[in-house]
Amino acid sequence: MKKFLLIAGSLMCLFLNVNAQKANLDKVVAVVGSNIILLSDLNQQYAIYLNQGNQPDDKAKCYFLQQMLIQKLLKQQAEIDSIIVEENQVDDELDKKMRYQIQRMGGQDRLEQFLQKSILQYKDEMRPDIKEGLIAQKMQQKINENTNVTPLDVKKYFETYNKDSLPDIGTEVEVGEIALYPKLTKAEKQRFYDKLEAIRLRVKSGEDFAFLAKTYSEDPGSASEGGDLGFFDRGQMVKEFTAWAFKLKAGEMSPVFETENGYHILQVIERRGEQVHARHILVRPVTTPQSLQRVKLKADSIYNDIVSKKMPFFTAAATYSDNKETQYNGGMMLYADNQTARTTFIPVEKLDPSVFVVIDTMKVGNVSKPVSFTSQQDGKEGYKIFLLKSKIPPHKGNLEQDYPKFKERAQKEKESKVISEWFEKRKETTYIRVDDEFAVCDELKLWATKDKKK
């Protein structure tokens, strides 16, 4: 059971609905306290599993049901401990998973065609499951909030490996970057402002806001919905957007205003306490050849200052880089294969191909000349300067070079032990029933023994 414990909440990652139809004769397959698990919900998770290209496997159903039991048990304890998640956290998780699925399916239209429903409808359907998963994760974090490993713990964990079983560590690099995006002049930006102002005047003259949003808005997440953003609170949008959304009354429309994403007009549909239901139209300023040339000259100047020793790379990154994620880290790129551990050491196979092509032939300590790039996130063009700070060749895992990796593994093992002990105690005081059809699963036999507990 231990190997499953630290992925409680993973069910909410199985996000892509395949329109699995609920059986006409549904039934309860498990009960955890006051929470039930339906056969239709289990079958839907299994359908997703098959849709991902996996082969039919009855053991997979046992695994999914075990995960659902774990999540329900965590949720029940979270209710007792008054653990909650904010709605904006749920929104962020929904948006993150939606962006992933849109990218995976090759666009919003394709995803909606596959789902046979709009993105907004689908997000509403998924919201309860996402929220429950986040609550379960938060409960799990609380259980392990005081679980930490010492250097001695890490050393003892490392010594559990036989010499032949030590992991092979591939080539890793530390890479710094300075990212520079073009800045438009006031005159260059004016034509995009004027374009949106003309659309705003069309709305004022009686044309349909939703139709114009579908036609002209450059926000891929809301354009197909007529610009509809649903309900949001003050913490979910950038400050300029929030200011207008909470200033306007229902039915009112803002003037053209600018955020980091571009130019907007916003119309409030409904106010509900501290939440606003609004729609918007976004026009993104497009890079001009002249602005690209200007940023190229700036990049060349920064590069020359670095190689001539007038300014260290890390200072230049903090001063000039437009990448907010790396700017205040001396430009160093970070890698994380999970949400709890981040490191500057990046496996070369995990590098963006456009970065690998540049640093592959560089020597440690060298800085690249400015190279053009296009952001995968928003399509913005610009220039980057790279530093190859270090390069570690392939090797057998060892504490001297790989201490952070073994510390992370030791931490996970200790957390798994704490969680396992918590589950064993909690199951003794919680009513749990598993349907006979699944009670024979190896993964569920321990759960099924609690059937008689009242």
C-alpha cells in the first residue's frame, strides 16, 4: 500500500473526460465515513485510463478505487480539521489543467469538439473533483508538516543502496539566461489601442459584445465563449483588470485599458458579493520589425558588457532580463520534476530543444551571443543570452554530487512512512465498506476488513 500513499489526490490529474456514460444501473462501490464512491465514477476513471492508450487491466480498477478511498479519507479528516482551499486556488488549478489539455489536443476548438461541450461547461463539471483533490492534498501536507530529514537520515538512506543498485545519473547542466522582449514605442502601440477603441464604439452603438469578442478577441481562453470569464474575485486577475472589474456596475463597460497581456475592454455582467462575472475583449500588441531591431541592439550591448567584464552575467540578468521567473535568481533556470523540490541542475534531455542547441557546443563559463527566440507560452519574439555555468557528466549517484536528489528521496520515504501510519490509525476509527466485487483486490483487502466496523 505504501507506494500508493504519496499520490493521493492524483485522481484529479486524470483530467481529460472522455464522456463516459454513467451506467443505467449505478451502485455504491465503497463508503468512507459519510462519503460514497459510485461505480460510474470509478468507470469514468478507468475509461480515462484506457483513453490514454493503456491496455485493459482489472488491477487498474482496483488501484483507482484505492486512490479514491484514500482521497475520501483525507477529505473526511480535512472536514473535521476545518481545512479549506480558496476558490481562486481551485480556479488556478482548473486553468492550469485546461491549458495543458488545450495544448495536448491542439487547440481549444478541438478540445471542445472532443468533449462535446464548452470549456466553461466542462470547468463547472470538473470543479468539485478538483476542489476535493486539492483539499486532500492540503490534508496530506498537514499530516507531514513536521516531517523533515537530517543529513544523518540522508546518509543512512544512501547506505541502503547496494553499489550496483545506485541510480545512473545522466548529464546535467546549470544554465543562466537573460531574456529580452521588444518594447513598442507609444506610436507603435497606438494603432492597437485604436483598433480596440473602434470595437468598443461598435458595442456602444448596439452591436453584440459576445459576437465581437468571438470575432476579434485574442484571448484563447475566453474568445470562443464571447469573452466570458465567469465569476472571479479580487485575487485572480492582474491589478489593472481587477480595478476596472470591481469599479463598474452590472451592464457597464470600461474604456480601453492596458495590462501586461495587452489592451482590454471589459463589461461586467453580474456582481455577487466579492465576486464579479465579466467578459472582455483582448487585443495583443504585435512585435514590429523596428522593435525587434531595437531589442537586438540592446542584447548586443549587454553581451559586449558581459564578455568585456564590465558587468557580471548575474548582475546583467537581475538588471535587464524580462523573465520574472529567473531575473531575481541571477538568471539561473530552475528544474522541478515535482512541486516540492527545485534545483538549478537540469538533465540535458529536459532542456528546451532551442536551449540545448545553443549550449551543447559551449564550454563551461562561456556566454552565448544573443539568439532569437519565440516564447512557447504566448508567442512573443525576443532575444536571449545564455550562460553555461556548469556541466556534470554521466555518473553513478553519490552523495558528493547528488546530495539534493538523495535528500528528496529520503524525504519522500519518511513522508510515506508517516502517511502510512496515519492511515492505519485512521482506518481503525472510520467506517469503511468496499463492495464484494472489489473486496478481493489485493490493494483493497485491508480496506474491506473494516466493513463490519460501525
